[in-house]
Amino acid sequence: MIGSPDASCMRKWFFLVPFASLAAFMAFPAVVPGGIHGNQRAQQAASESSCGVADAMPAGIAALPRLSRAIENHRRLRIATIGSSSTEGVGASSPAANYPSQLRAMLQLALPEQDFEVINLGVGGETAGRTVERLRREMPKLAPDLVVWQVGTNDALTGAVIADYQSILRDALQYLKAGQFDVLMIGPQWTRKLAGNPAFDAVREATAQVARSEGVTLVSRYDAMRKLAEATGREDLTGPDHLHMNDRGYRCMAEQVAVTMAHAVDSEESGRLGPPQPELRPRLEEHARAGRGARPQPQPRSR
């Protein structure tokens, strides 16, 4: 076994973790150059289950300095996930299958000596305004190192006034930045049912505009889901209602957040991704093999 890296190496390791290795940590098949999986059956499963989130990475990724310091100082790292049903986990087969639970399991296996807490503050059906009320109430008490805010779908479905919606987002992001909270945003999902809906498109673009103007990274699950459906010819990340995510959809959502975090940690490139580090692959593959078989556990819904 490889010895435990010091805090600085561990931070840079996490920053450079290839996403496929994170998937392998979770014992979900993923295609890894050099071949963690050594037989044809495993490779076939890999091609069927890979989420391909690397094709939908944000053009620019803002640094997460508070998260970076937590990893550097090797202290307990708290992530607060807030939003509506996609955060709560409506459509998942169990609490362990929602995206916050799967995210924590991925992070814990990527950095086994780091103590992670991922708090699920999702409430199904909420629009941005109601979520922000809770955000302002809960974040000072929780003092998270990272806030992951999933937003937009219910505002589109309820016909939000775009100017009002943007004002709500902007005020909330400025509040979080004033409190020195690191923030990632997650935009609405993609389904054929929603694609081309003018109200949905307007909210997506409004969300992206505010994120850009406030310097906050927006994780576009819309792009990731659309590109995966185009590549596979299947729409299999949502349940029977073609709106709420299923277990695999939540896994892909967690993967997309995890890889975005990995690129953002300790970034000194003002949003530019760092170069690959192939010398880390043997270490990552060894940890991946050692981490097989772990399963996510349901996360606390409040402090």
C-alpha cells in the first residue's frame, strides 16, 4: 500500500483526481485508460454506466478557497447541499441513493483520511425564493465549507418572472460571498419532456447569467444529461415521470459535482483547469482497487 500523503499532497491529489477513478472508488464501472477493469464483461458494463460528465464541464471553474483550506488543514469538511426535490432525493430508491449521499461516499473514498459531512437540506417543490429563506437561516448555524445550491426547475415549472428570479439568485449569492462561503450552483435537469420549453430555457439562461456575473461555478446537469442521451440513444436518468432523477441519475449528478470540486480545489488559475498529472495514476488505481465494494450511506438532513 502507498503511504498516506501529507496535507499539501493530498489537496493536490484531490484537485487532480481523474473522474473515472472517483467512479471506480464507488464500485460503479467506469472506463479508465490503462484498464482497472481487466475483462470484456466489465468493459461492456463500463460503457453502459459511465456518465461522461467530462464532456459537460463548465468553461470556467472558480476556486474554492475555504474547501481547499479544510483539506490542507486536514480538518472535518462540511458540505451543505440545498435545493428542491433533486437534492432531497425524490425518485431515489432509498436515502442512500440520493445525490448528497452518493457524493459523500465518492469524496470519502477519494480522500479516506479526510472526514466528510454532507448535509442534505433538500425540500421537494421549493422555488428559489423559499430556498433562499432557509439558506439565510441555516448557513450561519451550519458554517459549511461549501454550499451546493441546486435551483431553477420549479421556478421554470411555476412560471417565474425572470427579472425577479435573477434578483433572488443574485442577492443570495452576494449574501453567501459576504459570509465567505464557497458556493457551487447546479442548474435544472434535461429531459425530452422539458427540452425546448420556452419558460424552462429562460430560467436556464437566467441562472447561467447570474452565475457568470457573480463569479460562481454553475454545474450544468442539463448539458451532461442531454449529451449522454445523445451518445447512448437512451433517456434513462429519470424515473417514470420523466422529471425526477432515478438512482443512476443521482449518481451522475454526484459525479458531476465531485469532478467540478476536484478541479476547483486550490485552483490558482482563475478558473482554468490544470494540466493532467499521469504520474498519479498508479496511486489512484491502487486506491480504486482497495475502495471497491463501498456503498453510500444516507446523510443527515439537518445539523
